[in-house]
Amino acid sequence: MRRRLGRLVRGFGRALSWVTVRPVNWLVVRPIRWVGSRGLDFATRHGILLVWLATAIMMAIAWPTVGLTHEVPGSLWPMVAALGVLPLIWLRVAPFLGWIAWVIPAAIIPLVFPPLPPGTGPTVESVSPGVGIPQTSDLTTSAEGFPWQISAFIVLLALLIAVGVTETPERVGLTFLGTAFLFLAHLPSGMAPGWVFGAAAFLGLGLLLRGLFRSRREAAEQAQRAEEQTRRAEVEAARAILAEERTRIARDLHDVVAHRMSLVVVQAQSAQYRLDGVTPEVAAEFESVAGQAREALNEVRAMLGVLRSEDHAPEQAPQPGTEDVLRLLRSTSEAGVELSWSVTGETEPGSSTAMVLFRVLQESLANASRHAPGAPVRVDVDYGDEVRVRVASGPGHGHPRDTSGSGGHGIPGMSARAASVGGTLRAGPAGDGGWLVEATLPARAGAVG
């Protein structure tokens, strides 16, 4: 029985909520909240425009009503109205200056142009419905003894709120003291204390709005920081994935290449001890093979270090330069390639150009020995304002050269290296059936990316 009664009470509560609370929430609370939020955003974006519009409206009200509240000659109506209304223009940019611009004339106008007491202003005659007795009504818009126009006083209240929102505590305090002194000096004794409290209330409202705006700004900044942290976390995660992939590639290269090349070095060095009848010429050849393999192995290990290092910069690793060009030519000749060369000029190229020169020569000589074994090779290098290199190889004595393109990346790689320092490279068949590589590189270039 109690359970059934409890279910009935809960069901009645839900039904009552659907009939009363939910309609009020959907029809009143949410629309007001939406309008308030949109209105606040609109006022934030278009505040200056709204202030100018409000100033124009207040001026249109104050100008024709000056004569209803104060003893002012008609020619001075626009000036008096402007002194009470135009300080509203500073509401957004400098409310404290606007308050000063309002207070100074507000302290003088009641002394120069006394307010009209009730009953002395223009009147209009009307007839009460159903009575037929003519009545008169006073058109004076100021309260008894009130020294300012109502429109001008509304401008003061708006400036007080703006001072509380934007100005420093010292200026807020000075604004309150100045306003309180003005009220005590010009308002009737029975009205002054209440309006002094009212000035404090409007300044307090401005301070509350300041806290609201600060909390909204801090929330927006916190959301922006959270978004930046999320973006940084995504970048770090991507870098971690990239580092892991680089490490995996380095490990695979080490397993596939470095181990095999180490075996080549060991076999070449130990061949003269393991094999009988090795002549000195053959031993020298094995030693040359071992030297070439050791250099290749060192370069492979350097590349593996680059892949393993996440923050590696290419210019931080030792790069081959001009001092290595002659060593490359001699080692290639010692390896059995019929090679001749000439090196002219004395201009020392930059490190980037020197590295590209070495790689172009290295790739060209490797291609010559691989695709045209036994062919004579001629290398000409000229160090001038531009570094010019020419590698010409004749037709091979072994298998014929395949110039149809094997799908390799040697020539495109050389072209890309030359272009990276602002140079050019041309590679193609020579007229005698051989192969010709010509490159022109600037003597000074930036780092190779």
C-alpha cells in the first residue's frame, strides 16, 4: 500500500512538473537566458555603435525638454542638453573622463539656470472623460527641487556603472566621493541621502558586472589554454609515433645492412690468412675492399644515428667536404676503376656545396663502375665562383649500359641535391656511347634541407 501511494505521489509530482516547471523553463527562463547571452555578446562586439545610438536618442529627448525643466533661453537649449547628454559618448572608451565631463557642468547649470518649480511650467487643458470638467496638467518633467533633467541624470547613472566596470579602485572611490558631494550640494535635504546610497549601489552594480566579465574572460582564456594543451599533446603524440617509426627503420636497416657489411669487412680482411697462395696484389685488393666496406659501414651507422635522433639537424652531423673529394677519387682508382681526374681553382666552397659535390661524385662514380664495368672514367672539378664538375665515362667492356631507366633514384637524387643549394645537374648519354654527368653549383649556399 505504501509503495503504491509513493508511486502515485511521484507520478503526481512529475505531472505537476510537466504542467508548471517545464513550461516556465522552456517558455520564460531559457528564452531570457538566450536573449541575455546573445545581447551581451552583441553589446561586446558593437558597444561603440550602441553608445552612439543611445546618445542620439537621449539628445533627441533632452533638447526639446530643456525649457520644461529649467529657465533657459531657447537659443541655449541645445548647449544645455548637450552638456548633460554628450558625456555618454565616453561610456565605453573612458567612463571616468565622461563622469568628469558630466559632473562639472552639472555643478554649474543649476546655479546659472534654476530649475522650474512644479506648477510654473507650460500647461495643457484637457477634459476628463465622463465628467466634462476642464482640467489642466503641468508639463514640467522634473521633480520638485530636482536640479537636472531626467535624461541627463540617466546618463550619470550609466556612467557610474561603467566606472565600476572598467576603472581602477582609486577612480571608483573618487567618483563616489564627487557624486556624493554633488548630490549633497544640489539635491533637497530629504532626497540627497537616498541618492548618495543610490550612487553607491550603481557603482556596486558596476563592480559586480566587472567580476562577471572577468570570469567570462578567464573562462575563455582557460578554454583556449586547454585547446592549446590538447593541440600540444596531439603534436607530442605524433612526434612520439614518428620517433618510434624512425627507431624501427633504424633497427631494420641495422639488421639488414650493417650486419652484412660487417661480414664483408671481416671476410676481406681475413682472406689473405684463410686462403693459400694469395699474392701481394690480391692482398692489396682485399685490403681496398675492406677499406671501402668500412667507410660504407661508417656512413650507414651515421645514417642510423640520424634516424634514431629525434632532434637531429643535418648540419650537426659531420659531412664530407672538399678535403674528401681527392680521397674519394684515389679510393675509387684503387678499387680498380680506370679513373683520371683534374682539380683546378682555389676557391673554397661552402660546406653545403662541398657536401653536394662529394655526393654527386660518389653517385656518378658508383654508377659508372656498376653499369659500365671496365670503362674509362674522366673527372674534372673546377673551384671558381661556381663549382663545376664533369664526370664522363666511356662504354663498358662488360654488359652493355642500360639507359632505359632501371627505376633507381640515383640521378633524381643527384638533381635534388644540386637544386637544394641552387645548382643544376644534367645527366645523359654521351656521343661515344658512354655516360655524362655535369653539375654547376654555387660556391656559397645555405644549409641543405
